[in-house]
Amino acid sequence: MMNTFLVLITARSFGSSDEKAWELLRSHGCEVRHIKATETESVTDQLHRQIAEADGIIAGLEAYDQALLSKAKKLKVISRYGVGYDAIDLEYARGRNIQVTITPGANGDSVSDLAVTLMLSAARHVPYMDHQMKMGETKRPIGVEMWRKTLGVIGTGRIGAGVVKRCKGFEMEILCHDVYENEELKQHYGAQYVDFATLASKSDFISIHTPLTEETKNLFNAEVFASMKPRAVLVNTARGGIIDEEALAVALGTGQIGAAALDVSAQEHPETGPLAALPSCILTPHAGAATYEASSNMSLMASQNLLDILEGHDCDYCVG
């Protein structure tokens, strides 16, 4: 007889592209509840009411702290729809025999695409011109080309490597910085690994793809901005906090660097911060994975990770 599992899903875009993940869960005997915020009750409030019954959760970005996890009676797995898990109290979860899994690589191509999109958009002031046209004004601010410029990539895992491969079509010189050197990028794409200071000062375009750690917090600060090229374009699709955003606002406002584009922010509401008022800065709402393909890939991978744990199999994507 097949086991029946109650699975709560809080990831908003889970299964929105196709039915593959839903069918996988149902075929393994899962009862599925997709929890969404309402006008009167947040996702977290609903989790507090329902988590005691759950065998597994396919989780969005909400916090799983001790107060919430202490109510879990049967929970075996929190399967993150994505790769960030800093909102989960791993130590407490481990003490309750709750596994935490992630979906590395599932959205890699989508984030790489967005990083290059943001480079071009920032370099050519596309959002600003679009806004001005729709306001009835014709403005043509002078931009910079990507063709045969120098690209600096911080972190050359799957996403960073994807950016290198895409930008090689622009015949860019490629500088990389990472603890681990990607031999494919060196041999086939002409990438050179250099120290951070060299990358920051020599690059015309910089794309960030590193985790947020004590070492990378405020990695880009006033001192670094002072060393960068005056027309440099800085893009961050990784994690908020890697850039000192107050210092970035000053650097952009004074023309110390050319432009920036942030898909992530250390601020809860970046749209009200100092960067929002600058036409040389593009802000997007953590949309790197917002494609049909990434949603399908992450939904399937998060479902398979959850089933592996619930059914007692090994899972290669456990953390902690």
C-alpha cells in the first residue's frame, strides 16, 4: 500500500509552467496544499496553523524559525524552491530530524540570461529611455558598448560560467575571480583568473555570482568604487549585501562609476531607497528565476528532493 504524505507548498510560482511537478507528487501519493497569502492571513500565519500535519514542505523565501518548526509534529523535509536557505534555522531543524534540500543549477540559465540583459540595459540606459518615451519625452543618453570590452565575473559556478559563455559572443576579454578555477572557461573561453582588486579596477562590466558570506559582505564598498573605471557597469543577481548600497548611490550620483543594475538588495524595500531615484541604476525584484523554463526545472527538482527524503532515499542536495 502506498504511503500518503501531506505536502505544503509555499513557493508562489511552483508548478506554474506545466503540470509535471504536480503529477510527480500525486503519483507518489501526496496530498498537496498550495498555500498563498490572502488579505487577512500571511503565508507564515497559515504555516503556523497547518505545519503540525505536514510531512514535507516545498518552501519559498519565508522564515522557518524555532517558533514555527517547534509546531511541526511529522515534518521530515523542507525542500527549498531555490538555493538560498539562510531563512531556515538549520541547527534547530537538524535537532528535529528535519532535512533541508535545495535546487542548485535549476535556474542557472535564466539567471545568466538576466545578468546579461541587465548589463546591456544599464549600459544603454534602456529603462530610462523607455520611461521618458512613455512620458512624452525623447531622450538619448550616451551609453557604452559591450563589444570587445573587459568583463569581470565574481564567482564562476554554473551561473557565472553561463555569463562568461554568453558574453564571449561580444568578443570580451574575460577576467574571473573565484577560489576554484573553472578549467573549461580558461581553456575554451580565454578566461583569466585574477585577484579581486585587479578585476575591480580593470573591468568595464562586472557581474556578481558569489554567495553572501562574512568575506563577501560589502565586498563592493566606497574604496572599491574609487578604484573602478568611471564608465564601469556593475550587475548583481546573486545576493543583497555584497554591495554597500549607500556607497553605490554616492558612486553613481557623483559619476564615479557609470551604471548599476541590482536584481537583489540588502534593503527590504529598495524601491524607496536612494538607488531608486537614480536613472543610472536599474532595480528588479529578484526576478532571475522568473522564466517558464526555470519554474519547471525548480518545481520538478524540489519535488524530487522532497520525495527522496520522504521515501527514505538518498538525496544529493541536502544542506547542513
